[in-house]
Amino acid sequence: MTKRLSFMTVNHLQSQSGDYRGYDFRASTEINEELVRVGPGTPCGEYLRRFWHPFFLSSELAERPVVVRMLGEELVLFRDKSRRLGLVHKRCPHRQASLEFGRCEDKGIRCCYHGWQFDIDGALLDAPGQSLTLNRRLKDRVRLGAYPTVEHQGLIFAYLGPPTQQPEFPIFDAMTFEKMERVPYAAPFRCNWLQVLDAILDPLHTSFLHSSIGRVQFSDGFGEVGQIDFFDRNAWLLGVNTRRVGDNVWLRVNELVLPNVTQAGSAFAADGTEVRYYGRSSFTRWVVPLDDENTTCFAWANFGERGDPPEWNTPEGPELIEQGEAFDRSYEEKQRSPADVEAVEGMGPITIHANENLVVSDKGIAVMRKRLQDEIKKISNGGQPLRANKNSDGVVPTYGGDTVLAMPRQSLDDEATHLSRLAHAFMAIQFDTAGESDLDRQAKVIKELQRLEQSGIGELVDDQ
């Protein structure tokens, strides 16, 4: 006997009304090859190879060689028994055995297969089993590919570009601040480097991803959308989010130094409720492509008066500073309170720019991509990359940080405009003092900030 459907069941099965467009929408599959491909010989890869990049934590390198990946190359990192670092091509040039199974010698590394020994610069030191004459000839003819390295404050850096164009290893001012503990860390992302880098020039995302979508990951103040302004200056791209928090105005500066050095304000030292003059970044961070679909951020978490509070210097502290949540979480936890890794990995291994709909708040991202494309074209045409200028101390000045000023709200018709003018005044102070020594710059910036605070937004507006 056929069972008749009830009226309620039939009603339940009826399709919903609405203007559904899923069938008609077909997403583009064209990726931005120029910006996302980073392997040897690619335009972006050749550009990035003109800079030093961190790629490993010193604490994770023991007595045995390790395989590492960087800019699409598979390499072997080792420390010989003289404590020197070597970064070499993975395959031995004799019979292509992997040097990850090699033995570290007093000088260089020895291949496990036939005992060929190479110095850290790739020079062949010994080819056992050959005559003395042939051994000498081999030393003149055979080399192992190798790259120069620098080990600095717990991070290991490498330069993978043309030897004749090797730049000076850059020291940023944040790497020299006194009474600051810099804790190295690595944050992995299973996606293309650019979608990780994009976030630094997207100040708006903190008001949602880190504040109102899941739990409040930093402080309530981050949930205020604020006024967003962008600044394009030489090798620096900057996004300033100026928020009102009660009677205070909180200016938070996100910073990119081309091509991939990033800084921002503190994660836990500032929430807009207490005055803070010229606080600096909670991290100093490089967004490093391992290959086209994998990225690792190598960084220092900065603890001290100019960074985040020392009480956050815990094993999980750098992870919370990096993205607001611990890295190792269950899928349910990630869904309930997503962080940066969920946002950018959720775009796919390589996001398709043609499917985006950029808006005014994405101006920083648009400018960044255009600047990167310009630099990539410059290298492709035989030019030299733009590099950041140094100050009178011989280090690169930076801008990322937090400032909170006591500036009660006044009877202003358009406070967003006035907050924008305040942001421009603040950045002008930093730009004007960028060439000075760090201590002189700090003193002058704080003095000018106090002057701005005493004059109030009203006077600032009248002066425009």
C-alpha cells in the first residue's frame, strides 16, 4: 500500500524562494603567476632571492643534518664540528645521494655513499678512493651548491641570490632595543606566502577575526573598527587603525618592509584604556615562502617595556601573539574561534585574486601587490631592488607599534576625519625622525605625542 505524504511533509519539501545564483557563478581558475610562484627562475622567486630570509630556529639544529625547504628549493642545513653553519644543495654532485644522511666533520660534511667531503661553501675537500692527481683535478672541477648563512639571536638566515649581488645583512632597530627579550619562533601556514603577507596590511580583520567571530583573542578594544589610513613610503607600507576607546585615542601601526618583513603593535600590552607613548611591535617577523603552497613565518616575539608584557613570555606566548590562539587545536576549536591560520588556509593553497572583490578597506593590500609587481618587473629587467634606508645608528628604522593618547571626544561633526588627521600627524612625526638614532628618535616622538595630547584633536583640526 502506497503511503501518502502529509500536507506538512509536502510543504517541508518545497524549495525555498530566493535569488540563488550558484549554478550561474563559475569562479576563475587563473592564479596570479607573477606574484605567487617562488621557485628558482620565477619572477617573484628571483626578486625574493635578492634578500636575506630566516628559515630555521637555532634551537632545532642538533648534531645531524636536516632537510629544509625555502623558495622552492630542497636544501640541507648542518653545523660542522667547528660550529660553522652550512646550507647546501641536497644532492651530492658525485652520484646524487642525499646529504641529509651525511656526517658532519670538523670541516664541512661528508657524503654517506662514497665519502666525498665538502666545505660549507661547497668546495670539494676530499674524494676518497681516487689518485692524488684525480683528487686535485676533482677539487678544481666539482663543487656542491651552497648558500651563505647568518645566525642571529636564535634565527638562521640565508641569502639565495646571485653571489655578486649579496646585500649587507640588515639590522632593524627592533633587533637592537635594550631591555627587550626576543624569543624566536616559527609559525607554519599551508598556503601561498602572499595570502599570509596580505593580513599585515589589512588592519580591519582584527576587529572581526580576533574579536567578534569567536572569542576575544586579544582585548575588547580590538573590536572597535576605527578609522583606517594607509601610507606608502619608500620600502615601507603602513596601515594605521585609529580607534576611540572612551576618552582615549588608540593608534595602532601595522608595518611591511618590502618584501616580507612585518611588525605591528602589541598583542597584550595595549587595549586602548591606558595611555601609552610610542610602544613598539610585539613581533619582528618574516613571511618566508617554502614553496608555492607552504609558508612559515620566522620571527622574534618581543617582551619588555617597548613590546609585550614579560608575563606573556611563556611556551605558548609567541603562538598567542602570532595569531591569538595556540597552533595545535582541534578542528572544533578552530571552527569556534578561528585565527589567522584558519582564515588564510581556508582560501586554498593558492588564492585566486580574480575571484576577490576588493573594497576601500583593502587599499593597503592593493598597493602592496602593485609595489611587489613593480619590484619584480625591475629585477626581471636587470635592475636592483629597493632597500630600506638606515638611520644614523646604521640600522633600519621601523614604525610598527601602539600609541594611546588621552584625547576626550569633542563636539566634532566628523570624528573619523579628525582621527585620520591625527594618524597623519603621528606618522609625520615618525617619518621626520626616522634618520636619527633610536634613543633620540624615541625622545622626540614622545615629546611630540605629548604635545598633540595636550593640544587635543580640536586644535589639530584647526591647524589643518
